[in-house]
Amino acid sequence: MSSTKKYVAEFIGTMVLVTVGCGTAMLVGCDSKNGGGYILTALAFGLVIVAMAYSIGNISGCHINPAVSLGVLLSGGMTTKDFAGYVTAQCLGSLAGAGLLAAIFSLGGVPDMTGAFGSNGLAGVNGSIAAGMLVEIVLTCIFVITILGVTSKKAKHGSFGGLVIGLTLTLVHILGIGLTGTSVNPARSIGPAIASAINGNAEPLKSLVIFIVSPLIGAALAACIYKYLESPDVAVTTSAPASKQKPVQQKKTPEVKKDSEKDSKKNESKPEVKEDKK
């Protein structure tokens, strides 16, 4: 598959993620008094992943998330060139999705229940940067390590990989929405924050760097953890063959000595017969 098609697939996938996921949050609201909005938004993000995994997954792998692409890169699953292309396409797709939402809600006169295009923020953790970063690092680590496990060539999960990944994204959203709005995806945060600033609310831009850096840290941590867990135990594999080879060498060496001794005895006996004849 050509790189251009992969980048286009990532652009489309991220655009759909932002349009449907953030659009649902804008429509139903995600405040603490509206628990139903939590579930609907979490399901929207998760179901988008399921849909995209079975549509563009065979083209680009359906990362639609720079953090996922970083995890795959560190695991040796893609080149640096493709990583740069994927991240660029994902960020542009996020901007396109946010632009679609701006057009739909503006033309339709539909109120944005989040007030910021479904952007991420620190209101749920009372403005604590440390708490917000910890939430995003942990949730991204859970999400990316699941992806690495499900897509590992050593495992045979069949055609259920996309469903598992989508449900895992739903899972982390159920916890994260009330805390940070759940980013776990730098591209997903960039588009809505910029659209919100253009629309007059620049507040999401103030904390945007947290939702770019934290998911990347979580993804790098997930890649390191999974590589360690999946790596073979060297001590066990190398010691077993060595113990099997020793008995074989000990059995062979005595046999060679016996054969040589027999040959020497035969050679010594022949001259004695000749002397008797003389």
C-alpha cells in the first residue's frame, strides 16, 4: 500500500473521530450532572474506532492518534518517515473535523453544550496540572498497551482486534471524561482547541500542551512495558541446549579412544607373527 493512501486514510479516520466523538459531546453535554452524556460520548468515541478499524484498518492500521503511532514506532512497527506523515495527516484531519462541527452547529443554530467544541481541560481536577497529566499518562498507557497486545504478530486475536480496541477507548473515556475530558490523543485535542479559539474561547489553548505531551509520554511508557513483557527470557532459552550437549560429548570421546587402542594392538601383533616365520 502506498504511503499517500495511508496518510489519506489517517486523515479521514481522525476527521471522523473528531466529528462524531466531539460532536456528540457538544450535543449532549458532559457535565457532572448529566451522567448520560458521559456514556453517550464514551460510546461515540469507542464506536468510531470500531467503524474505522474495519474500514481503513487494512489501509493504514487505523492509528488516527499520534500517541498510537508513537507506540508503534517505538515497537519497530513503522518508519520515522511514515510516523511524520501519519502525525501530520492526523492533525489535519482533526482540524477538518472541528471545521465540520463549526459549520454544522453554526448553520443549524445548535448550541454547543460544552462551550468549547468538546475540548479537553483541567476543570475536573480543579486546575491541577499534575493531576491532569497523570490521568492522561495512565489512560493513554492503558489504551496503547492494549493496541500493541491485540495487534502483536505473536498473538492470534483474529478479527476481534478492532472491537477490543474500540471498547478499550470507551473504557478510558468513562473514567477520563469527568476529569480531563479524555484526550489520550494529541490530534483529537488540537483541532477542537483551535476551533474554540477561533470561535472566541481561547481557554482550551492554555492547557493544550498538557494534552499533547502527556499522551505521548503514556504511549512511550506503554511501548517500553510491552516490549519488556513480550521479550523472550534469554537465560532460560540458552541454558537448556548447553546441558543437552555435554552428555553427548562425553559419550563420543571414550569410543574414539577405544577404537584407537584396538588399532594399535592389531599393529603390534602383526610383526610378532613375521618374526616367528623367520
